Amino acid sequence: MSNKSAKVIPGKRIDWFAGINMTFLIIIALLCVLPLIHIIAVSFSSSTATAAGYVKLWPVDFTLESYKFTAGREGFWTSMLNSIERIALGTPLNLLLTVMVAYPLSKERRQFRFRLVYAWIFFMTMLFNGGLIPWYITLKELNLLDSIWALVLPGAVPVFSIVLLLNFFREVPKELEESAVIDGASQWTTLWRIYVPISKPAIATLALFSMVDHWNSWFDGLILMGDPSNYPLQSYIQTIVIQQNFTAVSREDILSLAQISDRTLRSSQIFLASLPIVVAYPFLQKYFVKGIVLGSVKG
């Protein structure tokens, strides 16, 4: 009997642990999803129902007025195109520079003598920066203001991504590199023919990080863009929806705003702004989890 009970008890413990773990993960998932569901419900609800606080997780008095107003505004789509252009330029540049910096820094000291020196130079930029005013003056002197490159070049070398990819490269078996060297491959060939194909999960993860960072960034657009037509999408939303700055809004738009709740309008634009990332994430999810685990743990 004692042997049987000894076999049953561990099984029960594992079931209890799995149940508690699953419950905890479900609660975390709900905390992440429910606010987005509420925003969607508000965006499809009437201004009266929203103002009265009737809207929770399902639309009340279903209407598309907020989306009609948003879709009819040229500024919204112009700013979205600016954000798409920023991602199209910024993400490949981030990945290229991350790969080229992480590869030499992943080598051992006998292969790259000053590896630690350069690693600390990059790492220090995560702790200290030159400040907002020198940053702005530098971009101004380079004639980058009011251009898409002002949004792309300052963050072209993401140090956090370098740290992740560096650790991932160090997990690649040394035998592969040694075999390539014996066959006469150069460092450049070894990087692009061996390391990069093996590191697709980590690179996909960093691509997702870069896309989200570029898409969600709004402060640099407000500071560096003098013409509102050059605003990225998040800067546009910050200006029109949050700051309530309607200097670029036509008289017809103001009349339409009088018939639409501020909350429904804000919710519709927030949902449309987050929709591209929400759509793209499932295609990168399988790489995301694997890339985070292998890229951040040195075993």
C-alpha cells in the first residue's frame, strides 16, 4: 500500500501544479486581452452609450461613425504610410547592423582581442546617453529634420538586440565554424552561410522587436517633424486624440467630431493603429518564443 500511495501522490502534485499554472496563465492572458476587447467594443458603440458607461466587453448601439470619420481623414492614412515606410527602412537596417555587430562580439578573446572593450562601449549606451538637446542639435546639423531618416538612423543600432543575438551566436556549435574555416570560408562567408541561417528564430524575434518599437514610437516624430504631414501614426494620434490639437483639422471634421464621442474616436484610432502589429504577430510567434529562450540564456 505504501508503494502504491507513493506512486499516486507525486502524480497528484503534478496535476495540482499544472492546474495552478494554467489558471495563472489564463488570468495573465485575460489581463492582456480584455483591455483590447473593451477598446474594440467602445469603438463600435454609440457616443451616448459610451458616455453613460454602458459599454463593457460588447458594443452597445452598434455604429461605424468613428471608423467612417477616421477612414475619411487623409492625415490618418498619410501618417500610417509614414509609419509603414519607417518600418520598411528601419527594421532591415536594425537587423543588418545587429548581425554585423553581434557576430564579432560573440567571438572568444583569442579570436577578437578587444572584444570586451567594444562590448562595454555598446553596453554603456544602454545606461547613459547624450541628452535630448545634443541629440536634437546633432540631427539638425546633419540636415535630417523633417525627413524619414531622422526617425530611422538614431536608433539604427539597438544594443538590447545585439545582446540577445550575441548570446545566440555563442550557442552555435564551434565545429560548424571550424569546418567552414578548413574549407577555406572567410569570416564573411561563415557569418552569412552558417550563423545567419541557424539564427532565424532569434532574427525573427529581433525583427518583431524592431517593428513594434518603430510602430509604437511617437515622441521622436513630435520633436523632429515640423510638418504634421510627416508625422508617423503614433505621433498623429498623440497630437489629434490625446493632446486635442485640432489646428490641422478642417471645419467639416470639427462638425463631425461634435457628433462623435471622444472615447469612441480615440478607441477606433487606437485599434486601427494596433491592428497591423496584431496581424503580423501570429506569423512570427513560433520564432518569438524559441528566439527569446535560446537568445537570452547561455547554457
